[in-house]
Amino acid sequence: MELKDMYGKVMTGTVTDLNKDEAFVQIEGNTFSLELTELEETPELGDTIAGFVYENQAHKNRMTVDLPTVMPGVWDYAEVTNIRTDLGVFVDVGLVDKDIVVSLDDLPLEHSEWPKKGDRVMVKLEVDHKGRLWGKLADLNLYMQLVRSANDTLKNKDEESTVIAIRDSGTFVITEDYYLGFIHINEQDGPMHIGQHIKARAIGSSHRRLNLSMRLVLLRKSHRMLK
């Protein structure tokens, strides 16, 4: 197996060398460094160890037994740590020495709709033909497989939600209780961006999703302040 085909996988190798900080694990002729602080006890030469292998930010081959929160085929939320308009957004998936890029190809054309630093977005890992790790942003179709079916019993309830998709007619969100919601552009209180955390009131349901209004939440807040 070529080195580039190993990245992003959990693999097993043999300890071939040690120093005071690291174990060096060999897999099919390629060596990966593993921080000893990740292990409960120092291994011996010849021991076998399994871990997630990747190339870190400094282009060093690394193994970790602390698996990232997202993997190829495994979706989870990751926090945005940095933004580069020429590349995409960086997210923290639990690797101590590497953040993963969600490509601008997966993001809206308008930079104003990109996630902001500190937002959380659902991603999985993908590995390209060069062995580079990327974050794949969850799309609306994936969320529709995960959500619960909404109904009018939730009407007038305030829902904490996260923006997941933006359309010309309005914005799709996922609520904390995993209902899919839609906020018509006339019911928004301003421009929206992916990963934005918002509060909106349920005003009805259709097509298994909640219809939500941010304006009603603002109006209720204004009425309380005037009393």
C-alpha cells in the first residue's frame, strides 16, 4: 500500500524505535510517530499498536490512538477554527496538530454565508487521491435522513436551531431536538450564515418540517422589555 493510501485510516504497525517523547511505528515500510503521552504505558520494541494515521500540519507522518471525532463515513459536529476565503474553513476534528479544511467548493458562493469562527458544522472526513484529508460538509439531503417528523403540536414553541442550508426563499435549520425547520426570508431578522445558532418560534408545520419565525421571537422580546 502506498503512503498516500494509508492516511485517514486506522492501521496497525510495529514499534521499531523509541525516544523519551515518541514511539516510532512502522507500517509497510513507512514510519509514523506516536506521542507517548497518549499511551497508558511505554511500549517495547516489537509491540504492535493500532491508531489513526495522517500527515500533520508540519508534514510529519503521525499516528494517534485518540481517534478524531469524525472519520470517513462517520459524521459529527466540528468547530470552525479559521477561515481562508481562497481555500475554505478549517475545523477542529480532535487532532492536536492538524485542523481539517472544508473546501470552498462545499461552501456557498457568497462568503457572507460561510460559517464563522466558533460555529459548529456537521462534517465527515474524506481523503483525496493525493492522501490529503478534507472535511465534507453535510448537505440538506443527509439531514433529511436524520430528522424527526414535525407536526403542529410544536406550534408556538421557541426552538434553538442551527443553520444548515440557505436558499433564495429562506433558510433551513436543524433544531436541538432534530426537527428540520424552514424560515421564510420574510420571517428572518437579517442575513444568515451556515452554522449560525438562532432562536425561532414554530408557526406551523408542512412536509414533515417546522415552519419557523425569528421575527415573532424578537417581537415577544420587545414586548417584555416595554412592560
